[in-house]
Amino acid sequence: MINVLSDLSKTVFVSFALAIIFIFFLAKHGQFDQTAFNMWLFRWFHVISGIMWVGILYYFNFVQIPNINKIPDNQKPAISKVIAPAALFWFRWGAVVTVLTGLKLAYLNGYLHKAMTFSDGFWPIGIGMWLGIIMLLNVWGVIWPNQKRALGIIEVDADAKAKAAKRAMLFSRTNTLLSIPMLVGMTVAQNGFS
């Protein structure tokens, strides 16, 4: 077991293998038709990717940003050259998968258009969906381009680097601000509130 837990790739592989076994058990003993299975599968991917995306957003805002000034200058390259670029990879692709699977899930459930236009009682999840889309646009349109400058992935002068870091932080905070009402829209809609 330590061999599995000592290597992240093995841990994730075994986790997915256990999930697949669980899925086969559900398929054999549950009452899934193909449509219900597809909706469940997209919801599962939506939740996993959403946890990845918002979890990293919260890591940046609750852990890394507030504590970066406590790290000695000679150790900061570990954050800027290794940890932050890796976290930003999972952060931005988690955002894409979360939004795409959420849109597909809304489509499979037959309320995509109604939610996006706030009609027929689908306004709570519609608000959540629009907030998620705005957050995705912030990730790819503002946060990531500015983080590339702030982290030195794209070479810029020190002044531009500082401005990019500040802008990335402000838009990351914007996403933190939007994430809590977004999650209200997503979770309340699952309980029949309209």
C-alpha cells in the first residue's frame, strides 16, 4: 500500500480503478439507463474537475498569496518556477473541464437554454452557470496571461512583472468572490429550488 501512496500517479490510477469497480457494481445492481448513466458520468466529471479548479483557486487565495511574503527570497523561486506553474496548469484545465461538463450536463438534463436565459424557474442554476463562465474567462483571459508575466514564463521588465502579478491576484480574488455565490446557484438547483 505504501508503494501506491508514495507515487501520485499510482494513487490516482488505483483511485480510478476503485471507482470503475464501483461503477460496474452500480451498473450491475442499479437501475441505470443510458441517459441516466451519461448524466451521472458528466456530473461526476463536473464535480471532480470543479473540486480541482476551486480547490486550487482557494489554495492560491487562502494559502499561497497570504503567505508568500513570509518565504525567504532565496526560496521563492520554488514557488514561482515549480509550484505555481504546476498549480496553474491544473487550475486552468480544471476550469475548462468544469464548464464544459457543466454545460453538457445542463444540455442532457434539458435545461441548458432555460438556465442560460433565466427562464422557467432555472434562474438559480443559470446564475451559477454564468458566474462559472465569467470565472473561466477570467482564468484564461486575465489570470493566466498575467501569471505568465509574473512568473517569468514570458519575459517582461520588473515594473510590468509587478503589475501583472497584482492584476492576476485581483482577478483571482474576483473569482474567489464569485465562487461562493456560484456554488449557491449550483447546489440549490440540485434541491429543486427555483
